[in-house]
Amino acid sequence: TANISPFVNEPFVNFGLEENKQAMEKAISKVKSELGQNIPLHIGERKVFTEDVITSVNPGNLDEVIGYVSKANQALAEEAMHIAVNTFETWKKVSASERAEYLFKAAALMRERKHEFSALMILESGKNYAEADADTAEAIDFIEFYAREMLRLEQINETQPLTKVQGEDNRLTYIPLGVGVVIPPWNFPLAICVGMTTAAVVSGNTVLLKPASTTPVIAHKFVALMEEVGLPAGVINFIPGSGAEVGDYLTSHPKTRFISFTGSKEVGLHISKLAANTSEGQIWIKRLIAEMGGKDGIVVDETAGLDAAAQAIVASAFGFQGQKCSAGSRAIIVEAVYDEVVEKVKELTEKLVVGSPELNYPAGPVIDKGSYDKILGYIEIGKAEGTLLTGGSPAVGNGYYIEPTVFADVNPDARIMKEEIFGPVLAICKAADYKEAIHIYNDTEFGLTGSYFSSDQKRIEEALETMHCGNLYINRKCTGALVGAHPFGGFNMSGTDSKAGGYDYLLLFTQAKLTSRK
Ligand code: NAP
Ligand code: MG
């Protein structure tokens, strides 16, 4: 079933319509009635329940347990590695179209159960309806897109677009790498986990999936779906556990051939060091695909549409409480329109009512106690570094709720302008003109997303050329991947620029073998 029709993104659900809202409420009730189960590791065919578990809790209602997830130790991780190595020998021989077929089936089933997946994310990660729905839609897109990409890669393998040399049969074939460790973050607990995993397995690799410890239940729901569509046991092994323990063990394992990681700069750099260390029995250098943090920013000049700019700043800074690698957590505004934009941003931010994600409030909780404390710490730092415009305190609720917080008049060198806070905190800074604003934008160790608001074509050209980031937007907010259309990945300390959802992404999970016959 080679899909040659154009790729179409999964549409978002409009929760402004009462019937859609009710459908989600129903899905939430259903998911709630099934919470609190024991979830096993998947090691090949074996389902392993351990005594030591990760207790996944609803960040918006701390009394609600989402699930008790079994936790791997080194011995179990080693057993899974053994299975993944053996399974690779058979899985790599399965035809590309057959591998893709498992993905097409999984995408179709996920589409049927879209609200169920989103409802679980609402409860486990604290996303509101639209944010959770976008996450599920992106997951469906990734699965279908990578399945189609595998079919396309197979065509490239077969058609051999090499320069012809007389008397030679030359072929370049993209073959899988081997066993990979997949380490996703919690902030797109479905889409990123699904995207990295399906890209790896559809290109013929086997995987050890170590989910984020705050969102392992939704990751397991995906693994169970892959099992349901008949993916052979051992292709995806589900190995929850602590990053520092199981993560380190697997990334430094001599049989690990590649690591696909998305998460913070700190952990990404740590893994990058481990990946470069050879150990006994390692006969190759590990491939590292690492997508890391950001300190993204929106630049507004005096020719911009100021309402649109202010709306973009607020949407980008506070969507999912600012817990997105793409969050525009800095706004750099030229002096001539500074006061006006700042006032608009304040007004719009104050409309974001904080409350339970289950009830679809626009502003929900942050993920866990560690994040909560870290963000409140940055807010204290911000009070010394800028003018607190709005927010600045915890918000009421039985969860990790923090008011959407805006600081104005922040110095470009302030910590809240430089460091990734990963919470509902926006820092605004004034620039003399657009040139200085772009200079401030670029003065960061990161380089993930950026946006420029202007109606001046010449300046827009200049911004397109000089703003240094992986994903640059003009007159629209900083945002995340749109599979196929907006491949996503960052520069500098934001990662290895492995463009997820892009037309060259699968190549990262393969190696090219050149054969030349006389
Ligand atoms: P994180 O703390 O770096 O964790 C990411 C993953 O790494 C988790 O599964 C974590 O496991 C694991 N881990 C932690 N220590 C490890 C170690 N020593 N060895 C191996 N694995 C280890 O990041 P996060 O808090 O989940 O996610 C937020 C970060 O991700 C932000 O910086 C955000 O910007 C970034 N992000 C980037 C992108 C992008 O595309 N560039 C997309 C989304 C998010 P545990 O949960 O068990 O600690
Ligand atoms: Mg973390």
C-alpha cells in the first residue's frame, strides 16, 4: 500500500463546539475509571512487574494516581538489551513495506481513540484540551509520515540515483543501525516519544524505550498500541526507570548503536559525553540524535501589527504553562512601541485564568515539585532583575499551579533573559531599534525558535538572514513541529538540528552502504 497521495496533517479538534467538549469530558471520565493500574516493563514477550515502582501523579490533582509503573534495574535493562540485539537480526530482514504497515495500522487506531489518548495526557501531564489534542494529532502525523518516508527511502534504495559509470554496478543502500536507546521528555509525552520511536523502528532498528519518569503511563499506552497491531515482541522494549540509573546504563552500553534523545541541555550534554566514551566490547562510535532546550524569543519592531504581536507573545510564552522547548519566553521590543506592547501583553496575560486542566482552564499546573520549586526560584530572581508586571506567585489548587508571570524592563544580561526556566514566566526587554533587538535575540547559547514581527519587507529579509535559530517565524508566534510542513530542530546548545518531521529525518536512523561490482 505505497501511499503516494500528498501527506495531510491530522486536523485539530475545535473545543469551542459543545459536542467536541462533551466528547472530551466523556473520554476523561472513561480514562479516570481505569486509573491506578500496575504497568509492567515489556522485555521481548515478557511482561515484568517490579516491586519498586514509579508512582505517576496528576500534577493538577495530587491525590490522583495515574498509574504504578514498574521500574527497571540494571539486570532487567541488560536482559532487554540482549533481547533487542537478538530481535534486530530478524527485524532488519522484514520488508520496508511490512514495517510501514504496522505504523499505518497504529496511526489508524490512534485516530479512532484520539480523545482517549488526549484525556490520559490531560490527567498525567496537565495539558488543557487543545494542547493535549495537538500532541495526539502530532503523534498520529509522525507515525504516518515516517511510514511513508520509509516507503520513499525504499524507493531510493531501489532506484539508485548514482552517477553511472560504465562497466560498474554501483548501489547505495540505506540500512538500519542496530539497537537504539530512545529517551523522550515529558512535555510532549506522546508526540515526541512516538515520533522518535517509530522513526527508529520503521527504518529497521530495535529500541529500548526509557520514558520520562513523570509521564510513563501515556508512553505505555503507545507501546500497548504497537503490541495490539502485531508489532513483533522485542522490537520496542519498554524500560522505565531513573534517567541517572537506567538511562546512563543504556546510553553507555557497548551494544547501543544510537541514542535518540529529546530533553534538557544538561542531560543532552551528559549523554553526549557518554556516547563518545568507548568501553570494552564497543566496536563503533555511537550516533547521537539530541534535541535540547531553548530560550526562544519574539522580536517586535515599530512597523509591526501590535495586537497580533502581543497575542503571539502571550500564546507562545504561556501555552502549556511555558513548558515547551518552543516557548517564546523572551520578548524584545523596540522603544517606539515598547509601552504599548507591554500594556497589551499584561492585559492578555491577566485573562489567562488558572485552574484544572480537566475543566479546560487556559492555564494549568506545571509538571512536578522539582519544576514548581525551580520556577518559583526564578520568579524570585526576576523580582530583583526586572519589574514584576503581573503574576509572581503560586496559584491556588491541589497541584503545582503558578500564576502566569511577566517581567518588564529586564536587562539583556539578566538570568531570566538567558536561562531556560521552562515555566509560565515571560521576560520583556527594550531595544533601541530593530538591529539592536535582533542582536539581543541572537545573544543566547540556544537557537531553537524565534520570531520577528514587522511590516517592513527589507527588515524582514534581514531578520530571515541574521536571526540564528533552527525554526524562524515571521509575523507568527514561535511554535513547535508541524509534521511534513515545519520540520523542527535547533542550533547551538538547542541540539543536533535533527529536523523531526522532516524529509531527511529517517536517514539519521540508517547508515548508507555503497557496493560497487565489476
Ligand atoms: P530532562 O530532564 O533532560 O529529561 C529528558 C529525559 O532524559 C527523561 O526521560 C529523563 O528521565 C532522561 N534522563 C535524565 N537523566 C538522564 C541520564 N543521566 N541519562 C539518560 N537519560 C536521562 O528533560 P525534561 O525535563 O524531561 O524535558 C524538558 C526539556 O526538554 C527542556 O529543556 C525542553 O526545552 C527540552 N525539549 C526540547 C525539545 C526539542 O525538540 N528541542 C522538545 C521538547 C523538550 P527521567 O524522567 O527519569 O529523569
Ligand atoms: Mg526532568
